[in-house]
Amino acid sequence: FPGFSTTPLNVTYDSHMIRRHHTLPAPRRGFTMLEMVVVVLILGMIAAVASSQIFDTANDARKNSSRQSLDVIRNAIDLYYQKNGAYPGQSGRGNDFKKEVRTMIRTPFPTCLVGNKNDRVHVERNAGALAPGGPKGWRYSRVTGEFIINHSDYATW
């Protein structure tokens, strides 16, 4: 080749000019601790948002179920009145009321899933508007046939 010499060159190096050979770091295998912490934090935030929506959905389902049960019992009370000429539960006992209403719905008496969360019925013996109070799930007026959820948050349904 033109301009290429095959004779070796005599080159001298001072000690400060000698380069030390550094090995390249091995390629990374995996994630650093910081990367893992960031991923876990992000997943935690996503889970917090998703779980709050899931729990709201479950609460909405309980409310909807209770509202449907309320409608079914009210319809059963009306049917009982049409058939018998009197409202159920004239004895004033909640268990008698439930037995009489069950003849119209043919299923077990529903549990109230909101408020006091039980299937017990307080039968009001006096006339007047029903007001929530006490530990029972439902409240019923044997005078007017009114039936409500026995809790201040749901009594207006």
C-alpha cells in the first residue's frame, strides 16, 4: 500500500502516559432497588383508586337490593290488604307480620342490607308517620300499612 511502512516504529512511553485497561461493567441483569420502589408505589396508587371504586360498587349493590326488597314488601302489604281487607301484623308482633307477608311473596322475608342490617320488623301500633329508631332493620305501621327501612339515612325511600 502506498504510504504504508512495514518497519516498526520506536515509540517510548512515559509511565504517566500508559493507559490502564479498565474492564467494561457487565451488562445489567434486573432492576435497581429504586426502580422497584417506584413501580410498587405506582401499583399501590392504582390499587387504591380501583379498590375505592369496587367498594362503592358493593355499597351501591346493597342499597339497590334493599330498595328492591322494600318495593317487594310494600307490594306484598298491598296485596295482603286487597285479599284480606286489613293490613298484616294486626297482632303487633313482627314475627306475625313476617309470616303474613310471606304468604304474598313466597320467599324468605328479606334482610335489610343497609342501616341496621337485619330482618327484624318493628310494628308500630299507633297511627301517624313512621320515624326511624331502634335496632330493628324494618319499621311498619299496622294502622296505615306504611313500611320503611328503620334508619335515618334510608327512611325516605
